Amino acid sequence: MPQLRPLPARPSLAFERKEAKALRRRLRAGDSDAIARALAHHSTVDVSSPDRFRLADAQLVIAREYGFASWPKLVRYFGDVARQSISPISDRPPDFYDAMARSLLAQHRHRQKNGGRAFAAYVPRFYGKSFEEVFASEVTEAEARLAAARMHGFPSWEVLRERTTAEATRPRDDWEDPIPLAARAMAAADVDALRRIAEAHPELLHPTGEDERTGHNLMNVAIGHERRLGVAAMRPVMEWLAAQGLDLQRALNVQLCVRSWLRPDDVRYLLDRGADPNWVAPNGIPVLEHALLRHFNPETVDVLAARATPRRALWIAAGLGDVDGVRRFLDPQGRPTRAARRLRPDWVAVGQGGMPLHPDPDDEEILMEAFSVAAFHRRTAVLEYLASRGFDVNSLVWETPVLNLAAGNGWTAVVECLVRCGANPNIKGRHPDWTAREYAQYMLEQEPANPERRRIAELCGLDPDPILAEWNARPVTPPALGREVELALELASDDAARLGQADIGLGNLLFGLLRARGAALQAFTLASRMDLERFRADMADRMRPAADRLGRPRLPVHPEAEAVIQAATAIAAERRREVEGQHLLYALTRAGRGAAADLLVRYGSSAAALNAELEKRL
């Protein structure tokens, strides 16, 4: 078999089309190297009459040099790359992607369909091939890396490495994030203060693609404040932002696409404010389809659908609960028609990485896509209809039955529907390798007072009362300290040493926790609504980055500080979790006095206000 060429780091269909035309010209000119390339990858080509070489011959040679079976497959693959690379998911550390590549290699060895689907979707020589064809061949580490990159929206492993390395090495400290400062200025409708902050942090006016994908930008913050304060109060801020080149219309549209936690009222507000329900994002996917693949909330989807014009597709009809629409995509035997394959859900393109689509799916794959989207949006009438037409509700084509997903996510109506349709709660899925019954028991133990969890357990054949009795009878062992708390103790010791103390006191414990830059810092500075700008200016020396340490042995903990750690441990034990930073912050502020309470008062907040917020989070 001829040696295959690796794909370019940034595949371009326009470039390959030019290359094919250039190759045809060289073939017609009798260029020996070009003819050798043609013979190596196009055995039926007639080289005796160079003037008869067609563009299609040159295109096939180029496609096969990469490993594709045909030029149309190359075209489709490159189209996938272009669509899915608009907003790659880059907020994960490099070792995450290394682990993903290793996992794909292991899945291939064990002949697991999810791994086989990734290779069939992202590796040129396997593109569109069956699972058996994929598993019959060895795969390389480079191919696994390509698949891992493509699963998360990167065009190649090289581009993934560029992005993640840049992210890892870019100086970034949430403590220095200027967005909260800008948000405070907006909350006061203080354009002059906002202007000063933007002058000090010009990057605020030039958000990156990642900032847009995550909503971490000025216009999104402004929209939130406008909703609370009113259009009139925020008009000066909005006009100033527009004058700086920030686009309100685009921000409203993007919010409908990227905000997975939107509630129905949020969607109505955005639409009434001017968001376009029929907007097509740069990846070519309309707003409504982003919502179907990201929101997992039928109410928000229904608000959008009432004002949008959905494209016709099996999975879209299923997600909207349109049984008649679903029916039109099935033949008399209940099989998906050719039209059902024309437009499919692209999870990767909308930012839900890790969900490759097989390029040449069988009927079960197509039906599973529709069935799953219907389940995500609790469209039980569609689920029952598809089951009645012969779809196997226990399908393992995605390696996990839909019932397991429904039990784990607490979708009671879906669990009830699936069990009624014959779903088996004892089938193990993958990652984790649990059954629906095991999911139901675990979730019941985590939320024993939740009636929905109790109902799901009963639907999966469990008796909640003895399960909870046994759970409550288990001895509560002291939980371990989480990584954030362990780091906080190291930094508290560093803080105490810098102050010349012999042991770690309450104030050191607080600043160690804040320097750990975890959820506790966000709660203490933002949820408390303290005067953040003044706090930052005053406490810069004690808020050094975690890496800036003296390197001395850890100091002993003062009894007062030890008592707070034990109180945090007891709080975590009640919830049967490891001790997290917010447990420790709650214990530090619960008494309403001490170093943490004094600081909160000094900067315009209070321990009571922070504790009320922490109560909701713990």
C-alpha cells in the first residue's frame, strides 16, 4: 500500500481544489513525478494518453494520497473540519487530550463502538468505514491524536497543541481578571469608571473567540446588568460599548447559542431585546439547533421554536416533540428514509465535544440520534412512537442505554416512559460502567429528600426505604481534605511566614484559601459584593500567585485555626464529600467575627451576606 500523506494542520478545501487543477496540468504535460503519483493511487488511470487526464482523476489521486476512498469523501471531511473548527473547546489542560488519545487507542483494542466511531469520523483512511473495517486494522498514535483533536473542534493535533500550549503559558490569574471590575462599573452605570478600566485593560474591547464561546466579555456582562437595571439606566453604557465596536445584536444572538443554562424567561428577554431566533451562527447552524443540542431544556426550546422556523430533519422534529414530523422521516417498516440522513445533529460544532457522528451511519445510529435528542427534551410521545415503530429502547449503539442517561440526570418522565416501553434497568453502560438501577440508587443516596429521585428508584425496581435506612446507618468517616484545601494550608503557612508568625492563624488560613484561586476566592470577592477594586489594591502583597512561595516547611496550625478546619470537615462530612474550599470559607465566616468577617465589613460586605450565599452552594 502506498505511503499516505498526513493532512495539513489546517485543512483547506480551496487549497486542495487548486492542487488538483495543478496536478491535472502536470499530468497533461507528461510530468513523470505527477504520473508516478497517479499510478500509485489510481491504478485504472490511462497514462498512455496524458491529454485525456480529467480533473476528476487528479482529485481522486489527491484524495487517496491522504487515505480517503474518494474525492467526495475528502470534500465532506474538509467541510466537517471547517464547520467544527469555528469555536474549538480549548479550556482543558493538555494532558486531558493526551489521555483522550490513549483512551481511543484502548477503545480500538477492545473493539468499542464509541472509539470505532471516532476513527471512522476523523481519520481519512477510515472515513465512513464500518466498525468491523476500523477494528480490522491497526491504528497509530498519530491517528488517535487526530481523532482526539477533532472530537473537540480542532482541525488537527498540531493546532490543538498550539492552542493549549498558548493557553497554558499565557499569564492568567483570575484574581487579575478585569471583568469583575468592569461589571461593578456597569452596575453603577458609571461610564467614566468603565472607560478607565478599559484603558487599563484594552483586551476587554477585543474579546477572543474563547471569550465569546464562554460568554466572558463586556457585552454579555452589560446585557445582564441591563436586564436588572433597565434599558434607560444602561443606555450610556451600551452606547459607549457600541462606540468601541462591540456588537449588541451579535452578543444577543450568541447568548441564545452558547448559554446552556438559560431559562425560559432568559430566552424571552433576549428575544424581546432583539435576539434573532432564526440567526445562523458562523458554523452554519441556526440558533434553534444550538438550543436543541445544548440546553437540554424543553421549555427554553419551546420558547425559541414558537418564533423560529426549524429546518426539516428527523432529529429536529424529535427534539421539538413533533410526532407527525418524525413520522415523515420513516418508511412503512419504521426505517429512516434517505431524507433522515441529510441533516444530522453536530454536537462538536455547537461546542459539545466528544460526540462524533459516523459519516455513513446505519439505521440504528440515525434513530438513536433522534431518540436521544427526544429524551434530552423529555419528548415522551416521540419516544413511545419510535419504540412502537421498532426502535430498540435498550440499544447499545452508543454503548450506554438512554435509560441510564435519564436515570442519572433525573428525567423522571423519560424513565417512566422508557420502562413502560420495555427498557431494562440492569444493562450496564460505559463511563461509568453502571446500570440505570445503580444510577438511580446513587442519586437517591445523594438527594434522599428529592421525590423525583425516589420515584426514579422505584421505576428502576428499587425500594427506597431500606436503601436510605442502610445509607443512614453507615458510619460517617472524616472526609479527606480536597486539593484546594491542601494548597490553601501550604499558602497559609507561606502567608504566616512572611508576617513573621510562628504558626498559622485565622487570617493566614483565609489568605491561603484566597490565594488558592478556587471557588472560595470567587465567593469571597464576588458573591459577597465587596468593594473589589479597593480590596485588590490594598491586598496585592498578600494575594501573591500560588507559585510565589518562600519554600519553607509548613508551620503548625494555631488551635483557633485548627478548630475552623475541624468545623469545615464536619460540614463536609454531613454532605459526605471531601473538604472543599467553600466548606472552609463557610466555617471561617460562620461565627460572624474574626479576620474574614472584619475584612468583609471593611470592604462593604458582611459575613452574614456571604454565609447566606454559601448556604445555597454547599
